[in-house]
Amino acid sequence: LLRTSFLFGKDTSGEQVSLFGVAAAVCKRFPGNYARAQGISFDVCGEATGTLHREGDLQVAIGPSAALRGEISEHFAMELRVSGGVNITRTVAQIDPPSRFSSRGELNFSWKP
């Protein structure tokens, strides 16, 4: 499973920093034992993430991620996702020295026509 995503949000550093980014992941999905492939599934992934902060700071990280996805209906799903990574590059002016590691938690909603 190849997963791509676009993200936006706020940094949890308390600085009220806006951020935008992209991510690409290669995943293995472990579906639940449900009829018609509905129900709960678990994904284990390796991903690369690039994030651009409002101030122009760039962060690139690689690392593992995991997701728990629940099919709410035939066309709607909700996903809880966590990821961590090692920062390959980070040019953040406010943090001295820059952090070597990053983590992210997400709550995602998706639909299919």
C-alpha cells in the first residue's frame, strides 16, 4: 500500500506556528476478519515527511508510523495515526540546538464515492 498525504496544522511547541507539508509512506495493511473488508484494520508503515513552517523553516524526517482505521459506513472511515522520525534536516531558528527526533499524532477522516 502506497500512501501519500498533504498536511496542515499547528506546532505543539506553544509558539502558535502554522505548518504545511507532504508525506509519502509504504505500508502493510492487516485487515480485520470482517465481511466485505469492513471493520477495523491496522497499518504499519515506513514514511518520509517534509514540513514547511510559516517562518520558512524546513523539516525533513524519515521513520515508522502506525494507523488504526475503522470503517464507519460503506463510504466513510476514521483513522488514528501516530508517527515518529529522525530529522534529516531542520532549520528552525527558534530551537537551538534543533531536535533530532520528531513525532506526530493525527485524526483523519476519509470518504470514497
